[in-house]
Amino acid sequence: MLAAAAAVYTGGAGGGIAARELAVGTRLRAVGVPVGLVAAAFTQAELRHRAAAKFACAEEMFFTRAGLEQASSQAAAEHRAARFAGRHRLADLCTGIGGDALALAPGREILLVDRDPVHLRMAALNVAVHGAHRVDTLLADVRDADLTDYDGVFVDPARRTGDRRLASRASEPPLPWCFALADRVAAVAVKAAPGLATDQVPPGWEIEFVADGRDLKEAVLFSPALATTERRATVLHPAPLSSSVPLSSSALPGGRPVSLVGIPDPAECGGKVAAPGQFLYDPSPAVTRAGLVGELARRLGAWQIDPMIAFLSSDEPVASPFARLLRISASLPFDVRRLVGELRGRRIGSLEIRRRGLAGDVEELRRRLLPRRRDLVAGGPAITLVMTRLRDEPWAFLCTPVADNRVAGLVSDARPLPCPSVNG
């Protein structure tokens, strides 16, 4: 039945999704399958189809909508599971559908704890797909779990109860309880929201901010037994800039996660401040949240254009997985009428707007700059408008991606940035 429902999303039954669902549903009901089971099969097939973006074996796993939404991606789970190397009995608290357990479990004994019986059963089945040595389950509040003889704990406290999202920065169980786990088991990792207030985290714990591409996804907190630095910014799927500005194989081996580590700047950013050069760097949100903008600037040989804003600049391009590299083609005070003239004169093909340190409605600004779709020219240059502050004044930069060297007029001699840390 699940295979038949899956054909709705793979196209195996022919026609569009609605037509395939009607045909498959009619056939299943005709042979006596209850309507409720047919609906459940379609739901599971849809969730497996969506889950393929997160999990390699999604077609063999089980999900609920809430469980899939809240689950870590397999890439994120495998990245942090490496911290538990050498530990053989792990407990996964608040396991949900087992998104993290599937990376923690292979070759180990693992205890799955959750108070939702459906999620707990799904987690056990999902982990079995990924080769656990032994799986035990406990249907209980995680605060009642006996962690004696376990040598590692991962906990992903809930940030919603049922359909209700908890208050900002709240979780169940609360973070202080999660931190206290280290008094019982030395090796503890806690998944938290990326908006985490860093002053909540005890001294000696590592804070890692994780981005998937350009999207900041989560923070992970490692107890002193697992910590290797104070702050870490990790990009799970770093995008190569282009063949014209190559990343060396040491900087980005096989597209695996890359990490920038260091001590956070005491100020919001920190480091040298100077007038903009020819190139602008837009750091990954993981870097900005980790407070490592100054560290990134030092590694790039770049500087900030404002002491409190995270944009960096340089006169020589340096490829990095931790920042998007742009070539500045115009620098001017922020004035909408002047920007309209600049953009129309360039006959642009697309417009992206990036903003730091300057208030304003981005979509409203886009409508004012490009009131008509025909103002875009097919095949024209891609332009990024950067809204920011310079010398404490509203400022704008018109930029082109370095990857498009036809637009940027850039020779292919940019230096690759050696990655300071890959998977640890």
C-alpha cells in the first residue's frame, strides 16, 4: 500500500499528482482498504517525499508532520555525531522521529527516550534502517530516564508543545536542566534555537552555530568533555563560488561541512575598520552569530567598513566558504531616486537586496526600484544591492557576484582560503 501511495509522488502511476492520487486511492478502496488507511498511506508518502531533502533513506523511514519539521537533517546529525567518537552507549533524549539518533546509533548501543509513543516507535524503526548495534526505547519524561552507565547524551529539548510554540528562548525541558546533565554524564550535546542567548551557556561549554548553505538552522552546545573551542561557525553545504574563483580541495573536501573556530569578539564584530575596497564579503549568518566576524576578517586579510556591521571588504578577492564574495561596482549614499537611475542604466537581469544596519521594508524598496517586470532585461547582469551604513550614514553598494566573471570583469587569480577546521 505504501509503495502504491509513493507512486503518487514519484510519477510511477502517470499523470499529475492529483490524478495519480485519485487513481491509486480508487484502486485501493476497490480492493477493500479502509479509507482511513488510504489517507494515512498518502500522508506518509507525501512526508517521505518531502523528507528526501533531509534524509538519504527517507523512502524507508516514518514521519509525522511535526516530527519531520522539527527533526535535524541527516547532514547536521552526522556532523555532530562525530563528537561522540569512541563512546559506545549513548542516550538520545527527546528523540522525536529519530533524526539525530540515526546518526548516533550505527555500531553503538543507544537509548531512545520520548513521551510521545508514536514518535518513539517511529524513531526505533528509523534507527533500525541505519544500523544500530542495539536499540532500547523508554516511553517517559526524559527527566525520569536512568542514565547510569551511559557515556554520552544528546538532547533536543522541545520548543513547541502540540501545535503551540513555546515562548521565545523557552524549551521543554529548560536549558538549565539540559546543562545539569553534565553532572551525571560528562559528554553532553544540546541542540538549541539559533536565537539562543549565549550568556545562558555555562563557562567551558562550546557554542556552535550551524548554517545549511546561507540559512542559519540551529545552535549546538557541547559540554566541556566534548568542547574543542569556545565558538564555532559551521556551514553544512558550502557552495563553490565558481571555477574562476576556486576553493582548494583542502578548503572544501567533497562538499563536507566546514567550520570556522575561534574566540568571539568582545564587541559585536571587532577588528580593523577602513573605507571599502573593491570587494565586499557577506559573512555566513553562522559566522555573525558566533561572533567570529573579526576572526574571518583576519583570515581573509579583509576589514570592516563599519565597526558595528558585519560586512567585510578587501582590495583582493579571497574565496571562502564562510562568506559570499561580491565585487563593488558602485558606492553611493542611499537615495532611492538615484538608485533607480543607476539600475535602469545597467539593464539588469535580476536584483537581490541585502541589508545590515539600515531599517526599511525590503519588498517595498524592491517595488520602488523595479515597479515593472519589463524593467528586467533577459540575459542582463545579476545585481546585489547592499543597504548598510558607512561613516554613520545610510549607504548603498551595487555589487555583482564574483562567480559571474563576465559581469565582474575579474581575472581568475583569487586566492583560496584554507579551511581552519573540517568536521572538528
